[in-house]
Amino acid sequence: MKKELILGIMLIFSLTIFAAEVDIYSNYVIVRDQWPATIKAGEKVNLEWQLPENVDLSSLAILNDKLDISTRLESKRDPLLGRLVTVWAQNGRAYNGLLKDKGSELVLVDPKTGQLVVVVNSSQVVAIVPQEDAGSYNQKLKLELQNKGNQAIDHLKVRYLAEGVAWAVKYALQLNGANAVLLGEYQIENKTTRPFEAASVRLIARSEPSPVLYAREALANVKDSEYGSLPTPVKQAETAVYEIPGEINIPAEARIRLPLLKEENLKVERRYILNYNNVEVEITLDGISQALPSGEINIFDGDILATTQYLPSQSQSGQLLLNLGETLDIAGRREQLRHYTSGGKLFDEYQVTLKNNKKEAVTVEVNAYLPWENAEVLSDMPNRRISANKVVFEVKLKANEELSFNYTFCYVNK
């Protein structure tokens, strides 16, 4: 009978992850890594790792196809055990050493010689202060593995999810008259104590899944007694992947910034729109050459910060539409003058007043919403109907000009 060789090895997971493949999501990271472990052909081994708090052990998978996992044990230990600490007692004395036991009595030993330093009753302890990062490695993973292949394995291929790493995008748009420059950068923040070196990084943008129920007929066929087994919602989500060229280093407890884009000589078209009683500014940027991940955008108009807003993900269309909010240079007011009936028809009469305080001429688009689809629009101001319920008046204003016009909706109340 062939005798199986069983080895016992304990590995403390390296503080630095080298040459890993890292997928960074909005608030977590998925790492594909290689852990050192030599396992001969046919050999059975016991391996043990101490892992950081932010690693989700339930997500950890061994990807070597020739490895069989016989047993897997996950546990957590007290984060202070095995760490250099200072113990403050009620008598005012402080004791330094390696914490070996933490029960009814605290046992401290010399980290170099292993000799006993002190035994302190727990009831007499005022505080335990770690002399090093005590909370980083408080998870333990034990695996019993067997190499079923014909060749030795020199590393484990693993994949796991961890918290504490996130990414975001920041934009700065500089408007200069009819031209603009758009700058963008990735920001990767690593809140953990573990750096990534020479890592291949992908940034994953994904919308939150939204439940979509099955067809109405499927629900209608469910009997009252079957409400506990309603059809499972279908989840849908869109994912965009942005690969960072080459390999990068992500230091521990740091934020790094990487260039995303620089779009110069963009063409700017401004539109002034009166919806109710305020005039808003919309701009269209023409000439953008790539898709834009969602992120925060600061918009500067000349040397003034006009607005800061959230930019949803934009597909590559060559254009970008932004609303800058209300302008204070153009005043707008709309009021209803009267409502009356004549000849079996209803009439709603309105007056719009616009005041251009700018030093240049502008065109203001005045949106008006019809009460009924069959309504007629009566006005001396040129207009165009863009839908069944909406009409737009294009009002040209000279510099510092104030102008008023009336319009009337004529309709039959069905």
C-alpha cells in the first residue's frame, strides 16, 4: 500500500501582493493571485495561512485544476494574540511583551527569548495597547490539499474578494467661449495596510441590479396558497471594464491618481431654456473621442467654478450634454393672464417676459406644455411643436433687452 506523505506548513500571507490581477469595483476588489506552495505529484499537504481582516474567506477559491481540497477550516483569532503589546495594570505599572494568552490571566513573554515576562490577572488590567498593527491578520485558513496531477505544483492560484479598495473618476471641464478642454483622471484609494505591486488592474463600473418581475400573466397564475413561491425576480445589470495599461503599484493606505483623458478643442454650444420661471443653461460638447465612466465633474466657466455635479456613464457618441443650472444673467417670468370659454372652446392665455442682462445677444428657448393633445397654439412669436404636448418658442434677445410676448392655448375639453 502506497504511503502518503503529509506535510504541515504555516504561511503568513505577505503584506505585499506582487504581480496580481486586480479587479477594482466601487467599494471592493477581486484579486487573482499566486500563493507560494510546493506540492509534489501525488503529495498531500496541510497548509495554513493567516489572512487580513478585509479578505472575505467565503469568496476564496483555489483555481488549480489538479488540486483536491480534502478539508477546509476557517477561523478568527483575537487580534491581539501573538502581537507585541503594552499592558497597563491598576497599580500604574506597564508591562511590554508578546501576548501569548488572554483569558482569566494575561501571559506576556519576551519576543526574542520566549522567557516569561509577567502574568497579570485580567481583572487588574486597565488597558492593552498594541505596539504594532494588531488588527491586520486575525483570520486563519487551514487547507488539506492533494496534488492529483503528474507534475509538481509550485504555487496556488487563488481568487478572493476583499474590502477597502475602491476607485472613482474626477473630471474638470474648462469652458472658454465656444471652445472647451475636458480633463479626467482615475483615483484609486487603498484603505488597507497591504500594497499591490506590479499589479494588472481593471476598473469595473457596474450599475446596481434592479429586480424585473416576470410577465403579469405569470403572477396571475399563482394561487393564493402559493405566495411563498412567487417567481424569482430576474436581475439585470450592465458592466463596463476599463483596463489600465501596463502594471501599476498601489501603495497601502494611499490614494493614487492616473490620467484618464485629455480632450482639447471641444466645440461648445450653449442653449438657454425657460421651463417655468427660471432660465437654465445647457451646453453640448462636440468632439469627445471616448466613452466616459461615471464620476464627479467640476465645470469652470472662464475662471469661475460654475457647478459641481455627478456625471453618469456616457457611451462613445462624440457629444456630451450638460445642464449647468439656472443662469442669473437672464431673467424669465411666465404668468397666466386668463382662462375663458368661447364658441364651445377653452382658452388659456399666458404672458412671458424675458430680460437679457448679458452684453451679447442670446436666444432663449421657451418651453410650453399643452393641456391637451388637440390644443392649438395662438401667438405672434414663432414656435415649433416638438411633441403632442410640447411647443417651443425661440426668442431672440439683444444685449440688455427686455421683451414680452403672449401665447394662447385653444382646445376642446374631451
